Amino acid sequence: MIETLVLAGCGKMGGAMLEGWLDQGVSPDAVHVVEPVAEMADALRQRHGVNAVSGVPDLAADLSPDVVVFAVKPQVMDSVAPDYARFDDPQTVFLSIAAGKPIGYFEDRLGNGSAVVRAMPNTPAAVRRGITVACPNAHVTEPQKRICDALLTAVGAVEWVDDEGLIDAVTALSGGGPAYVFLLVECLAEAGVAAGLPRDLSERLARVTVSGSGELLRQSDEEPATLRKNVTSPGGTTAEALRVLMADDGWQSLINQAIAAATKRSRELAG
């Protein structure tokens, strides 16, 4: 499907995606990575056999990529994106995984006729258990959408939306979600210590309980509520804990506030 791909930036997320693409059968010869850190560029050439250059001017003048993937940090995008306007062509789709940068941002810098897909992955992509929500602009063709879907699927599940406004809530829920889960592990471990457990034991119990529960959820066809009820004996210890957690001022209220705050901040950052 892909004859030529340009990857702008190859940090943790870009690197995870690159490995996924190569494992899916994308030829290393088809991949051109723009990585300004010389040591990283050398490592990419040696480890993966891809083409790696330090800047867009170093790419071949006649290069015509099927897709350009922006995987640089949002705060440096202003100095990165304009260089890629040379690839503004109906045959090229621009796929961005930069948080907080709306489609209009790239249209302004690449060309109003550019095919742009805005995507929001999350960090479990590093172990290919991520989930990405993607939104195309009106210039993205169905074949280009399929290309982007295949590239994103390399690191996890993919969902598509037509309303870009939903990306702010996606960022709040699944983008930040791993941090909330890690905080849950921290809180469980601290609660265990407060209840008298040795810290190392409490931390291991919390870590394995959360990761194991996530795997159980992934493999099960049951609804989360059903799995919760399966653990809960009437009048037992879990029921007593859930009485606190499911109170009016419990977890649901706090999570609602957290997601609302993150969604609001995402909209502010998008400008």
C-alpha cells in the first residue's frame, strides 16, 4: 500500500510506530525519517535499515511520499511543519499525532488543499496496546484513510470520527487515561501501606492487580459492570469498599470533573 513514507521525528511514539510498520511489512527502503539528532539517525539506519536524514532539505528533491507522519512534540511544530509544504500534493496525506494541533493549523502551514488526518494515540502504543482516534479533513480520500488506518493499527486499536471537536474529549479520556490508571496504582499502594502492608508488597499487589485486571478486561466479552459484580459478594469486603467509591462524591464525580478539566484545557491549547 505504501511506496514512500516520511516520518518527521522518531521519539518514543514515532519509534513505536516505526517498529510496528516494519513488523507489518512496510519496506525499510520506503521509510524516510527526518531526525535532527545525528546519533539517533545513525541508530535508526543501523537498527532498522531505514533512510534517515537530519532535515527536510536533505530529502531527495523528487521525493513524492504517499504519507508524511508528524511525530514531533507540539511545542516545536511551528518550526517543523512549514518545511513539509513542499509535499503539498493531492497524492500525499499528512498524518499528525501531535496533541493540541488542529487540522486547520496544518492547512494554514501546508496548504488549504492539503489532505490532513489528525490523530490522538496514547502511550500504550509503546507495547502495541494503544488506542488512537483519528479525524480526516475533507481532502482525505478513502485510499488515504485506509493507509492512515493501517499505519495507526500497527500500535493498537483505531477509531474514526468526523467531528474534530470530539478530539478534545478523546485527549482527556484516552490520551491522558494511562496517567489516571498509573495514579490509581499509586493510590492503591499508598492505601495498602496505610493499612499496614510493607511498601514493597503493597506496590507489587497494586501493580499486578491493575495490570492483571486490564488483561482480564481485554480478553473478556463481559461488560465492565458485570466483571465488577463478579468480584463483589453481597455484604462482603469489596462491597463495603465500593460503597465508598460509588458514593455521590466518589469516583464517578471525580472522574467527571477530571475529564471536563482536561477537555477544557485541550480546547484552550488548540486555540
